[in-house]
Amino acid sequence: MRTGKIIDIHCKCGYLLFRYFKAGKGRLIKVLISRLSEDNVGLSKVETHSRPLCPECQKEIGIIMMIHGEPALKLNQGTIKSVRI
């Protein structure tokens, strides 16, 4: 795998949703489930096309989709604190 960083993804309410291995530069648009190092939402157990919620404030984080043959979370940019590397 390429070089990258482990970053913390927070909801706008301040709750730590997960820690993610981000490879490359730019905004965080999608989160591949296989690259999660810590999951406080339970994304590994949800089905495709489900819409996980923040455990703290109950806002929708995004939608689970198949991207390049892997399950991934397409993020709702209005719910998370912006992350850019």
C-alpha cells in the first residue's frame, strides 16, 4: 500500500467516528471499510445501501456503496468536520 497517514474523522458534534488510513492528498470523499483502523460506528457490520448514523447526535454520516469492488462509505460532507491532507 502507498504511504499515507492515519487520521481521525469527527462528526460536527465532536464525536470520534473512526480512524482511517488516508493515502494520497486532497479531501476525504469516501472511506474504504478495509482501511479503518478504529471503528466507533460499526461500519464493518452494515449492509450495502444502508445509511449509518452518528451515535452521539443521530445525523446521517453517508451511504455504504460498492466502490471498485469494495464496500466503502461515501461521506456526507455536511456531517463531518472537513479533513484535507
